[in-house]
Amino acid sequence: MFQRRSRSLSEVDSGEDMCRMDELGVEGDTLRHLPNLGDSNPELESSLSSCVRRQLYFNLSVLENMEELTLAQLELSLLGDPYPFPGVATVCTLSIWSLGEPSSSRQELVALQSFQSLRGSLYFNLTHISRAWRHQHSNQGALLEIGSISIGDHQELHPACSRIAQDLHISLLVVTLNREKCKASRRKRSSFQLPLAFSRVCKRRRLHIQFKDVGWQHWVIAPQGYMANYCHGECPYPLSESLNGTNHAILQTLVHSTDPGQTPQPCCVPIKLSPISMLYYDNNENVVLRHYDDMVVDECGCR
């Protein structure tokens, strides 16, 4: 049975447009996670010793006719810790091919990437071919191939790459927009809990600090605590405008996408902070009211 995880957006007043997913940088009012239905057998098919193939198929017929597909993003993730790669000469290669009619062979290379270890998730934009799948009478899906490159004459698939291929969790995040519904009501949407895939994206998180929890209650008179917040999350490629990235951060994510083993992603850090006022005892037991800058995180970005 087809399972999905979707969120409807509440039609209540807030500071955001209910017809736009600001977190993803696209228009949309409904978000779904579609599971991969392409692997028909528990054992992966491997017609060549040098690569493992997995069939990708997502049931886009669940979308209603009035829904416009604005984003389709493939997520490939591993649960748990990344696998160690023995030696430094092994590189896994990943390629995604879109498929045509059953009588035809591969038609289009959609993505190509290499990596030495897989940490977290890999994301690929499949919006273009997903729109084509939706309007084709015969949706053949896509083909995922994972191989390996090793120094020397040994050409067989490395066990580490084979293990990653078999343990990959595959899903498609789909964002759609019903323009008629948005025209009928331009009310605002409240904040909502993002699905797991995007709870990891860089953003401001709520953090309330009680001074007694850090041992400051003996000298701080007021306030007893405050909403400090903090920044946390990934800065994935491509770096959307909503992540407030610098030009350097945009280039760093591009380099990371081609060589993740050598260049890290940019960091999620505060880019705008605001002050608070504190009433406290100084070392001479005087009561002091002081204005402390940079105490509250207001905005986060990738740097």
C-alpha cells in the first residue's frame, strides 16, 4: 500500500505566505514524501560486477489535477554512522539515469557524483523529469547506479560501495501548489513541523536559557532567563536564497558537492543578533543595569 507523509498548511495569520515554502525557496502549499516503489525484490539486481543498480519509481498519480508540481527533490540517505572506507584509494560513483519506454535504453544522464564516504544525505533536483513522468502515459522512472573507482587493475565493485548501495534509504520530496486555492484566500500560514529531511536545514532554533541552570542566579537579579535561540543545520547544495549564504558559501557548497571528502559544507551560524538588558550584582555587591550586545540570535545563515 502506498504510504506518504504530507503536511497541510494552517490558514491562520502569521508572517509567512501560505502559498510559498520559504524553507525550500519555491512556491507551494503542500509537501509530500513519496517512498521509492522501484525495488521489487529485497535482493538488488546486479547485472555487472562493477556496479549495483536500483530502480527508482515514485507514484505521482497521488497528486491531484489542480496541483502544480514546483519541486521534486530526491533524497538518498543512510541511517546511522557513515561506513569507514578501508584505504584511501576507494571512491564510490553514483549516477542517475531517466528511462523512456520499455523498448528503449537509457535516455538521459540526470546526475553524476562521486564520494569517499556518505555522511547524512545526498539531494538531487528531479523537478524536470518528475513533471515529465507525471504527464507521460507510461512512467518508467529512473535507474540509480553505484560503482567504484580503485587505483590498480582491480575493477570489481568495492564492498563498501556495494553496502552503501544496498542500505540507501530513497525517497522523493514533492512540493505542489494549488493556485486556485491560493487565489481564493491569501491568508497566512503558521509555522509547522518540517519533515525529517528538512529539519536538518540551517535555521534558527528556539533555546530558552534559565540563569539558574548555568549557575548565574546568585549574581543576576533580572531577568531570570531569556530566549537566546541558536543556529543549527546543514547548508546543502544548491544553497537557496533563504539560507542567507555569502558568495563564498555558495561556491563552497558547489565545491563540496563535487568533492565532499576534501571540502566541508559551510557552517550554519548567527548573522544577526540583538541585545538584552541585565540587572546584576558586581564584584563589590553594587546593583548594575547593563546593556549586553549580541545575546539573542535573530537570524541564521551559511558562512
